[in-house]
Amino acid sequence: MKDTKIYLTDNDIPKQWYNLAADLPSPMHPPLGPDGKPVTPDMLAPVFPMNLIEQEVSRERWIDIPPEILSVLYRWRPAPLRRARYLEQYLKTPARIYYKDESVSPAGSHKTNTAIAQAWYNKQFGIKRLITETGAGQWGSALSFACCLLGLECKVFMVRVSFDQKPMRKTMMKVWGGQCVASPSMDTEVGRKILAQDPTTPGSLGIAISEAIEETVKDKTGKTRYSLGSVLNHVILHQTIIGLEAKKQLKIAGEKQPDVVIGCAGGGSNFAGLAFPFVNDKIHGAKMTVIPVESSSCPKMTRGVFQYDFGDVAGMTPLLAMTTLGHQFVPAPIHAGGLRYHGMSPLVSQAIVEGLLEPRSCDQVKAYEAALLWAKTEGFICAPETSHAIAVAIDEALKAREEGKAKVILFNFSGHGLMDLVGYEKFLSGELQAYELPESELCASVDKIKGLPAAARNKSGKW
Ligand SMILES: Cc1ncc(COP(=O)(O)O)c(C=O)c1O
């Protein structure tokens, strides 16, 4: 029998990140400033350190991973690739299902990969304090951990609904020395304004980002910067270590290439981290289906518009060309907090426009059903975000059974759910319902961004 777990040695860890921007067949739209003109690197300088801005705008295909970053990542990387043999048997599918296990990182998800890289680059640049937002709490705990190892201070604005649902995430941040406040908060002007309008708002990632940026630029010492856990090109870049490892591991498992690659997508980083090295193969002729999966309560990829929009509620970020529901959209308080973001990474969005990706949405009941089947077959309790990818992996395995095809399905197991048991409890007691965003709400939110610049759907026509 072939191995169920495929490990790499420390020596096999990828030494470079992969940048899809170098290979996209159609050009990306540049980020725009408030005047509608492309932003220049120095305009981003109060928010990000210049070494990360250089990565953000880079069109280099391969970017070296500094050995100092690798030496931190060795704590859990290379991460295992596992075969979901027990689920395969249960489904009676001829498909071979593999998953990249990112739950083994100290903070419990893929977010730690970019947290370490961002903290390291900020430190190199002389920064002493990082400020960020977090949805589910995974990113906030990952950055708190990274700042702890690298000797930086860390403040995290955590979306109110997750702050209440996952109090132990806050404790994790505290263990690593991070400070966590519920967002919207009274610490910022944006937060105070939103609370005055709606004191019981569940909050959103868009609001928390506004608060984090406001607090960052308020500090005039030049020693504070903002850090984002998804969406931006440099974040996606750092996550490609996942797919690069998976490629080596699939080879060891005797697989030529996956037929289907799947990842759940909030801002797009775990999906892209796994998928982009394979998308490169697809661009160069390989046949495969690549599926980012969103929540049906926040369906920016399958039902949103592609145009310029802000990354945050208050409009403090540059305008990004992306699939979006409108930056003022406040998603329903589903338990997959990390999927409650109105927009999508510009790189992922452009790959969708190009026709390289086939986005799908999944509701929370279907996702929890998949999570329970997973726990009862494979054993692990997954993060609520991850369950969306598992649900689609199951759909694809059943399709392979119908077609009688021994397909290779690969997905990203982006995180464990041991801090997310309240959601499981609610599902088990029948409190959760399937939720599709009503068309009227979607239209009302998208209407609010009608005045923002359009983005042409650049497309090579190959897919
Ligand atoms: C476990 C897990 N998976 C997926 C996501 C979605 O984020 P992204 O699309 O950036 O990977 C999150 C976000 O918090 C998460 O915590």
C-alpha cells in the first residue's frame, strides 16, 4: 500500500516563492489612489515597509525566501501531505484525495506562513509594532506568534462576532504577547462612528481593516506598520510555499499532477498558496480544474462584480480591481469568520476573469455536514472555513465515482477547528441554517460602488 502521509525533509523545503503575476496571460490592473491614478510605492510607505511594497509590485517569477525565514518555518514546515484514504473508502470513490495539512502550524492554520515573513521583513525595515485585523482569529493569533518570535509588538482588531464566538483565540494572542480588541472599537474614529450608528453590529473584516489602518497611520514615529493576512500580492506570494511543497509530495506519491485543486477562499491566500504553482502548469498546457470555494453568504466570486473597489469599509486602502460585493457589505454572522470578506485578491480575481479558475459557493449547513463526515472518517476537526473546501472535495469525489474516473483531487486543509467548537455545537443542536445572500441585498450593496472606476475584463481567450 502507498503511504498515507507524505513528508519532506527540512532540506526539501522550497527556497523560493512563486509569483503568478509573472505568468498571467492577461495584464493585471494597477491599484489606484483616491485621484483615480495608479498608486506609487511611496504612497503605500506609511502603511507597509518598502521591502514588502517591492514584493507587492514585483513581476519576478521566483523570489528567494531569506534563510532566516526558513529557519523559523522549520518548526512545522515542510507540512505533511496526507491522503484521505478513509474518506475515499466511505465514499466508495475511485478518486485519490490528497490534502495539504496547514493545521500543523503553531497558530493552527496557513496564516502563520505569511505572518512570519511579514514580521521578518518589517523587523528588517526597523519597525517595532504591527497592527492588524482578524476575522476568525486565525490571522491575529498567527501574527501575534510571529511578532513574539521576532520581538515586535502586535495589536489585533478582531471582528466582533468572532471575538464573542471564539474567546480562546484572544487568549492565544495574549499568550504570544499580542493585544486583541473587538472591532468596531472605541479606539478609532471609524470604530466610534460605526458604533454610534449601530451599537450591536457584528462587525466585518472591512471595518476591522479600516480601524487597523487608522491606528497605524496615527503613529507618527515611523515605527508602526499595518499587516494584512490575505488579499494582497505579497501575502499570496508567501503562501505559495504550500503548493510548491505539495508538488514535490505528489510526485513522491507517484502522481503526475492533480486533476482537481480546491481551496476555500476568504481573501484568497490559502487557496492561491496551494493552487498558484499548479495554475502555472495549467497556463503551460496541463489540464486541471481549479476551484476556489466561498461561503454562499458572502458570494463575491460567483455573484459579485469585477471592478475597482476599496479593501475596507472606510475607503482607506487603494482601489483594487477585484470581484467584490461592495466594501460596505456586512455579511451575515456565519461561523466561518475568515470567509466574511467582501472582496477577493486581485491576483485570484484576474485568474477568474482569465477563465483559469472555476469558483463555487457552499452554504454553512453543507459545510458543517462535510466537516462532520470528515471528523468521522479522517478524524481531524477542521476549521469552519476549511469545511467549505472539504464539501467541494466530496462533491468532486462523488462525481468521479459517477464518471468511473480515478481522479486525483488535492485540497488545502487550511486550519484545525479546535478553537471553533461553538460553531460545531450550534450545528449539532440544529441552530444553524443554510443561508444564501438575497439578491436584493446583493444589488443594494453593489449599487453603492457604482461610481468607482470600472475594470476591463482583460482576457487572453485561451480558457
Ligand atoms: C482556517 C482558515 N482557512 C481559510 C481562511 C480564509 O482566508 P484566506 O482566503 O486568506 O485563506 C481563513 C481566514 O481566516 C482561515 O482562518
